Amino acid sequence: MDKNTFTPEGVTGAGEPTDMFYRSDVTGPQGAHYELLREAHHSEIDVKRAKAYLKNNFDTVSIKIIKEKEILIIM
């Protein structure tokens, strides 16, 4: 994964403005590392909700927050 681009694999919900895009990198049988894209309108509550979504739905090894201004989004 290139830290200067973000190609989302999914979204943490049904596509509401509070949901966050994510991408992952499988590390092995224990699960995957996830990166959440935090856009300017996301609050701390949105981040907590997105982390909970990933932990509840996937084998999550770690979660990193990527701020929108740090990357170029590719869709």
C-alpha cells in the first residue's frame, strides 16, 4: 500500500456520511491490518464507531487512521 494514495476496499456501514472508507492488508492467519480514511467531517465518535465495526466484522490485527489531507484518494 502506498501511503500517498488511498484505494478503498469498503465502507464501515451503509454509506452514511459518518461511515468511513477502509482498506486492509492481510498479515496471515491472525487477520489483517486496517487503515481508515478520516475525512474532514469525521468526528472522534465516527472513528470509534468505525473501529468497532472493523473489530466486530473482521479479524483485525491493528487499525491505523489516515487523514484525508495526507493522501490522494484513488477510486
